[in-house]
Amino acid sequence: MSEQFIIHNLRFAESGEVLEVKLPQSSFVRLSEEVVRPAGDVHFRLIGGRNSLGLPVLELTVKTTVELICQRCMHSMDFSVDASTTFVVVKYPDQVEVFDTDEEDAIMIDDAFNVLEYVEDEILLALPSSPRHEKCVDSSAAAVATETNKKPNPFAVLAELKNR
């Protein structure tokens, strides 16, 4: 299946091709390892064209919703990914540094450019390092769990003696 997503990136950009695909999250091995369970679909669109300088570019847009574990309450949560990036396709290694900017990433010409790897990279880069709900669903349960896991203060006995 992934063979159909191997392209010659310069030809794709110069001919203005468009690739729009919907695949199950389970198609992405590294993503599957980062989420609670790979459910739902990944929608992506790759468009070839030229930037304002006339350089060949690939515009990649990726959308999906993944299930992560909230690091505050330890319950599952949905996280929406809506990422996009533009890749400038360059011919020479020294051009990578020149054309790599905050707005566009420069990549070398590749006749075996794996679109799925770049799609998966965009999703992984968009994931939070410590996912948390804005407001946890059952914060009282988390507070009770925290309270019951507290160790007794070893100086509590001294405080009682001082108060006598």
C-alpha cells in the first residue's frame, strides 16, 4: 500500500500535482505507539506548486483526532491535530540552509519521497509532550488519589510534642 505514496518530490511539485487521502490511524506504526489506540482516520493533502520566489514546493496539510492519556487525571482525552507545513524542494545540500526558514522547510530532491513518513512526522510533532485536559472530567477522584498516596509527615510527632 505504501508504494503508492512514494513520489519524486521535485516532479510532483513542478507539475502541481495533488494527493488527497484518508487512511486509518493504524496505518502509521509510530503514531500507533503514541496513542491510547489508533482509532479514526488521518486526512492529508499534498499539493505541489511554487512559492513566491518561484521555487518548487510541497504543501502538506494533516488532520486527525487522536486519543491520548491526560497526565493530570490519567483519563483518556481526544486531541485534534490540524497541522500544515510547506517544503521547498532544493537540488543542492548547501541550499537547504539557505531556504530553510520559519515558514518553510527545505528538503533535498528525492525520487523515493515517502509521503506517509512526512504525514506521520507532522502528526507526531503536533502532539503535546504532556497532554492534559483544560479541565479534568473527574478532578475530585484525582485529588482523592493524591491525598491517599501522601506519605505521613515524619515531623508530625515533633509538632505534637511542641504543642504540649
